[in-house]
Amino acid sequence: MCLVVLLLAVTAVVATGGRHLMPGLRVHVELERLGIVTPGMSVRVSGRTIGDVEDVHLLPPRAESSARVSADLWIDKKHAWLVRRNSEVFINQQYVLGEANVEIGATRGEPGPPLQDGESIRGIDPPRLESLMPKFYSNMALIKENLLELPETHELAAAWGELGGAALAIQAKHPDAWPRLFASGSKLVDEMGQAQLFLSAAGVSPDQLGHEWEAATAVLAQARASGVALSGRLRQVTRNVDRVRGTLQGDSLAQAERTFEDAQRVGDRVSTLLGGVSAMLHRIQRGQGTLGALLNDIELADDIKDLMRGLKQRPWETVAKTSRDGR
């Protein structure tokens, strides 16, 4: 009994010639060239398989069309409504060595009526692989030619050459310059790390430190305003010296004038100093400078420390691809 069923199944497959037994729609996609289209290739819509390629065959020459081959597609009946008369049909391949498929894309404009059984649709011809590399080479040559015509390209090359020459000159004149630079950077990173550890041990979080900086900035702003006001009052007092000049004579007048001038200079210096401190606090609060980066980026010190540790322990892996003995 099993043998009879098996023979009947084989006979059915041979009789149908590999055609589908399930209900479906058979349409024809006309192309100028097949490319990599082969029977059995899947037909997909947005990555979902809705059918396959049953057969490919040549078309007779026609004056009204450049199509020379036809791919016969079988579409599952429940998905047949996705294939429209103005759908874009093309060969899709996500990767160079990936699996290719026939893709039913979006329609050109508003969706047209669904294709009927036996109808044909003009597909998008696959690219000519034999012209791909020459086209790529010509494009690269054109890009190179355009870059060489730019003055900025020559300026960049010259600047890069000067930078390389300066680095080699420094190394030749001061062989220990780069190790000393790395050592200085490592020391700076260690000091930054110690400062970070001190702040952590004191229980001061970055947010709390930021609030303290804001309060200090406000106090300094008030002090600066007071200094400006004091400087202005001293200038007013200086302008009023003429009023009392008549009551002062000789050494008393000279001493009074020197006192007023010294007070005015002190007021100006205090105002300038407070302005500089306020500007510095604003830069730190915005994360500018080494201290600003330390206070605003909690991971900065660790990252730089790891980098400098790698430079000290394995400089040949970071600076140049050399072995440990310098070869």
C-alpha cells in the first residue's frame, strides 16, 4: 500500500513538471537580461516570500519593447493582491555573496489594479556586472582628479609633510622628548586621579560640587559688583579732591593725593581679579579646561589613565607597529 502511494506521488510530481499544486497566480516579468535569475528563486515582498520563479525563457524580438527574456513567476493566491500592474519588480541581493530574490517593490504612483493570471509586467533590468568595475574605476579617477585640482588638497599635503618633518626633527634632536612628554602626561593623569579619589573620599558628588561652584560664582559676582561700586566711589572722591585742595597744603596735599591714587588702583585691581575669577568659574562650570573636564566628566580621568598606562607599558602597540626590541 505504501509503495502504491509513493508511486502515485512520484507520478504526480513528474506529470506536473515541478509546478505548484496549490492555487496561485502565474505572471510573467519581462527583462532585457536575466542576470542571476534562475528557476526556484524566491519571490518576496518586504522580505516575505510570496512565491517563486517557475521558469525562464527567451522572448521573440519586438520593436515596441527592449525585453528579450521572461521570468515566469508563481504567486501564492492569498498574496496575489500585492502584485499590481504598476509594481516595481527587480532583482534584490542584500550582500555580494548573499542569496538573491525577485522583489516586488512599491508601485509607481497610486496602486494600480492587481495583475491577473497570465499577464505580463515590465521589470527593472539588473545592472551589467561586466561594466561595474570599469565604471567604479572611472569614478575614482574622476574623484582623484577633482581633489588634485583643489588648492586645499595641496595645502593639506604640504602641512602634513611639514608636521611629519617637524616630528622627525624633534626626535632626532631630542631623542627623549616623546618619553618625557608621555611621562608628564602620565603624572598629570595621576594627579587628576588623586584629586578625584580625594573628592570621592570626602563624599562630594559632581552634582554637589557643581552647586558649590554655582554658590561661589554668585558670591564672587556680588563681590565684583561691590568692587566696581567701590572703584566708582573712589573715582568720585578723587574728583572731589579739588574741592578740599584749598584746605590742604604742602606735604599734606601730596600725601592725600597719593592715598586717593593708591585706593583707586586697589579698587581697579580688585575688580579685575574678581572678573578673572568669575570667568574661570564659568569655564569650569561649562566643562572647559582640564579641571572643568574632571569635574563634569567622572569617567575622563579613568579613560586617560588607561591610555597613559598603555603608553607606558606597551608603547610599541600605540605609537608604532614595532616589536619590544625596537625592530
